[in-house]
Amino acid sequence: MNHVAKSAASLGRFRAALRSSPPLIWAFLYFFCLLSGYYVLRPVREAMGASADVHAVFPPWIIDFFARHGLSASQFTLQMLFTCTFVVMLLLQPAYGMLVSRFPRRVFLPAVYLFFIVTLLLFYLAFDSGMPGRGMAFFIWIAVFNLFAVAVFWSFMADVFENTEARAYFGYIGAAGTIGAFLGPLITRSLVERVGIANLMLVAATFLILCLVCQMRLRRWAVEREQARGDRATEAPMGGGVFAGLTLIAREPLLRWMACVVLFGVGVGTLLYNEQAAIVRIAYPDAAGATAFYANIDLAINALTLFVQVFITRWLLSRYGVKPALLLPPLAIFLGYAALAASPLPFLVAVVQIVTRSGEFCLHKPARETIYTQVAREWRYKAGAAIDTVVYRGGDLTFVWVHKFVSAFGSQAVFGVGMFIACLFGLSAFGLWREQLKLPAARTRAEAQA
């Protein structure tokens, strides 16, 4: 009964929030459509990364390059895909910086999504015709889409909602994304064998068109909020250089701590992901067993994430601020790695993976985005995007190779290094919390509580 009462109370708070904040429902729909579209495509990316058809993954010139050196491109599939993804991120960062600097928000926000919609139509043609190298192009594209589209979304939410609203609503918005993360794979599983991979591109493009509609509806509230606090140039270009995001990270302590948090957060996740793959290969030698194992993990992650987002995230951020949301995930990861160092069993690996990824989705990410509501737009759109692209993918690439080296000494060595990285993750989160206390909104809130 108590659980039913709590559920009813949470639902009542959500309905009250929708009534008191009209843009919340559009933000809810926006993130739902965004992650639904992404998770429709994510299984296609996984299939391309694991494909044994080297001609579907790589263009002919890469296959010929490896052949001339007496090697098979299939032996380096993931290394090539991760390396090329990082290089593309570096090349796109100044292009994104130029777009944000020279064009107003009403231009560059739709432009980012229109770019992804048009490229999805091109991928429809590529998969429909069986074009060689489509796998590599799509793997890189979806990594860029995931980081840039989501980074732009949260930056825009920081324009729409002020700090108090963010602490109250971002958990709900995150839950909308989690529901979309449930729906996307279900759509893919039910349609892929009937309509083929190519038509999934059209399904995802439809979701992105709905995202554009939500953008247009939310822009009015963003302008109203910014003008209410005296910012009269909200729809003007931000100006600045194309590398301003990286410059801001190097100059501003808060952004440096934010970059460190993302880097070491990626580090613990990448080490665990790669070691999990090695353990699963031994524990589940048949593909069906391994697929079921991964499917159960994804289901558990989404279920736990949704529960925490609905019942805990809002309460935690509203009552205690970002501190516990920033510090609890690193502590849980450290304890999980310590348990794995003692006993690296597949079931325990799955438990730690669930805690790690759900902690990122339902606590760490909303806490970081709440901090962005207290800083200038240039910090959000330029530095935030640089952190979520260059720093994120740089960490991914770095720790893929760290795992390659450390794994030669066994699983316990990997988890021992993971404990050390988890400590750095926690120290960075603590530094970020201390630095955000210097922001005006945080100081005002602390004084009011005192």
C-alpha cells in the first residue's frame, strides 16, 4: 500500500508540474522522440560493428590497404571505427563552433537536426542499394548524432528552464528519454525483419521531424525566460571563434572539472564494457546466449533508470542540490569494481554495468545539466558541446587502448585500474561540486538554506 501511495503521489507531482509549466510537456515529447529515434538505430550500429561482412563495413580502399600489408581489415574493425570516429569529432568541432558563433539559435538549432534528417535519407539509399562501406559511415554518423543532438538538446533545455525548474523537472525529462529508449528497440525488433534496415532510417527521420516541431514550440519560452532576466540578445549570434569551446574549457575552472568528470566517467564505463565483452565470450560461447545476456542488461538498465528518474532524481536534486547526484555514482562504481576485483563473475559484471550506466543516465547527467542552467549560453552551446564530443570520444579512444594493455595482466588488473579511475571520477565530481558553489545561483540558494 505504501508503494502504491508513493506512486500516486509522484504521479500527482508530475501532473502538477505539467500544469504549472506548459513547456515541460513539449520538452518531455522532445526528449522522448529524440531517444526513440536514436534507439531505433542503435541496434543497426551494433550489428555493423560486429558484422563479419567486411565489405559491408569498410569501403574497398581500406580493405585493399590492409590486404597490401598482409592483414585482414576484420581483425581491426572496432579499433578502426573508434579511431575514425574520434578524428571525425575533431574535424566537426570547429564546424559546429562556426555554426553557433555566426548564426542565431533559431537557425543553428534546426540546422543541426535538418542535417541529421537529410543524412538519414542518404543512409536509406545506401542500405537499400547495399553500398560498400555503409557500416563504417553509419557507425561514425550515429556516434556524432548521439553526442551532438543530445548535447544541443540539454543546452536548449538550460535556455528554457531556470535553475529551480531544472532541479524539479530534469528528472521527468530524463524519464521521457528512458521511455523512448524502451520504445526504440521494440520498434526495431518488430519491424526490421519485415521492412529491412533501410526503412528504419525513415522511421528515425520521422522522430527527428517531431523533434523539430518541439523545438519551434519551445523557442518562445526560451526567449521569454531570457528576456525576463534582462538578456535582450537571445536570438542574436553568439560570436566568438570557432574553437571557443575548447578555449573556454582550458580557461574556466568549472568547465575543466566538467571535462574531467566526463573523461573519467567514460573511462570507468569503457573499461567495464570491454572487460565485460571478454568475460561474456568465455561464459557464453554461443551467440544466442550472449545476445540474451546483453538484452537482459539493457532491460534492467532502462527499468532501474526509469524508476530512479521518476521517484528519486527530482526529490534528490530539489532537496539536496547536485552534490549527492554527482558523488553517489562514483562511490557505487568504486565499490562495484572492488567486488569485481575479488570475484569477476558474469552476473556480478552485469550488476555493476547496470549500476554504472543507470547512475550516469538518472543522476550524473541531470546534475551536470542542472549546473549548465547557471552559466552563459556560450558555455552551454560551445564548451558543453566540446566536452560531449571531443572529450567524450577522446576518453573512449584512450581507455579502449588502456584496456588493451592492462587486460594482458588479467581481469583483476583491469578492475584494479578501474578502482583507481573511479577514485579520479569521484575527485573530479567533488571538484565540480565545489566549483559550482561559486556560481551566483548556487550562492543565493546556499544563503537561503542557511
